[in-house]
Amino acid sequence: MWRFGYCLQRLGPGPRLPAAPRGGPHLQHISDREFPDDLALESNPSDHPRASTIFLSKSQTDVREKRKSNHINHVSPGQLTKKYSSCSTIFIDDSTVSQPNLRSTIKCVTLAIFYHIKNRDSDRSLDIFDEKSHPLTREEVPDDYYKHDPDHKHIYRFVRTLFSAAQLTAECAIVTLVYLERLLTYAEIDICPSNWKRIVLGAILLASKVWDDQAVWNVDYCQILKDITVEDMNEMERHFLELLQFNINVPASVYAKYYFDLRSLADDNNLSFLLEPLSKERAQKLEAISRLCEDKYKDLSKAAMRRSFSADNLVGIRRSNAILS
């Protein structure tokens, strides 16, 4: 459960307020104030599970160009590096929606950020995220800092350093991307060369506190980025929360959508998740889990049959095999 919701539960219900008199002013619910209509909510991918993620749509232009180039040059992408299972060896992916692979997830998230920057609509920004106004290092920021887009490797090294030093999880990386797209949508800004580091840092800072009960403190990030002050971190976090309208909830359906869209992004860019040969120990664990699920299914079927025998005028029961697809 998210920390914010957990804190609300710990606080418990407050004192009961007297009901408003009939005909008096109507007190609007907070969700109604934040989202004036349902269409705005459903069109926001960071809030609604059916809305398409922004990063995947921004990557499609480059993906189509790559496919067109491969078709013209008769190149089959990933054909030589892709692993295939055989009778003697079975390759499995150790990344799941509940336990994603950390390295692969960070690569996919940073690739999503790369496409956000490369295919941005404009350069709308805010001063709190501008690296010239709030530098992260003592090195002088060049005057043309806003003209040069960072490459994927540069973004990956920046994010990987933070995750490694703070010992953050892969799930935190996915929540970071959700907060990033929520910020861009709510604040109506773009992530660009002048602000991408501070926006990513703010999203990581917030995601680590929401996801992990033993979160990294702001002063800990100052130990990683040694030239930034705690006051600057606090101010950036406060602005980030205000721009998100304090909406830090990430539904499970939204989280799962971002995970699988990141998998699709990896496939489109030949960034395959790590495949490992199926070992004997792993096979035994999978078999044990399968047997446990099968036993639970049998218990549920028996319980359902016992309940059905209590029905009146019951002649007989015909059991049919279930078809799982």
C-alpha cells in the first residue's frame, strides 16, 4: 500500500462534522476540484489505465523509421542476438510485473525519457526545474545548455547512479516514470535539455518516498549529488507536489500498463530483457507453484459442488473440464 494512504489509515477518522443545512452552499469533493470532468481524467495516462502512455506514442515515429530502413536494407533486427528455446535448453525471462528486472527496467525508463526529450512538442518549462537557475554541480553551465539533447546513455548513467547509490528498486523506476508524465500533463510543460535532470531527480525523490517505507532522505541525495543543497531539494520537492496537485496515488492497473508498455518499448528498440536458461532449481519452484495453484483450484471446485447439492430438486451434476486460454 502506498505510504500516503497508509498514513491516512494510521490517522483514523476525524471528528464527525455537522451536516450542512439544506439549501446552504454545496461543499465540492476534492476529486471534483482537481478533475473538473471525467474526460480530462480518462485522457491522462498516469491516472487512467485505458489511456495510452505518452512515451510509447512519442517513440512510434522513430520506430516506424527504423522498420522502414530495415525493410529497405533487408535487415532483420535482433535476429542474430535473440535467444530461442530448444529441446535441451529453455530460456526464461526473470522480469515480471511484480518483480521487474532492475537493470532492464532502468534502461527502458531512461529510453522513455529520451523519447520524451527528443520528440517534445515545445520547450515549455518552469524556473524551479531550470538547470541554469538551479545547477546540480559547481561546474559552470554552458550558455547553449538548452540546445543539445542528451543521448540515451547519458540519461541512463544519471539515473543508474541515483538508483545504485540510493539502493532503489525497479518498481520505483516505473513509479518515477508515472510521476514524470503526470507532471508534464498537469503542469503543461515539456521535458527538455534545460530541465530534464531536475525533473527526473524530483520524480525519483518522490517515488522513493511513496514506494519505499524506508525512504531515502533529501539529505541522502545531497550526499550523492554533493553540490546541491538540502534547501534546494526541499523546494523542488514542494513545487513538484504542488504541480501534481498532491496526487501521488498510482493504481495497480496504471502501474501494470506502464510496465507492459515499457516491455513494448524494449521490443520496438531491440532492447530485450535478460533471458536466462531454465535451471533445475527454477523448474522445481515453477512446478511447485503450479501444483499449489492446481490444488487451490480443486478445493474451490469441491466447495462449489458441496454448495450445489443443497439446491432443491437437484437431479445430478455434470462436471465439465475448464478451458483456460
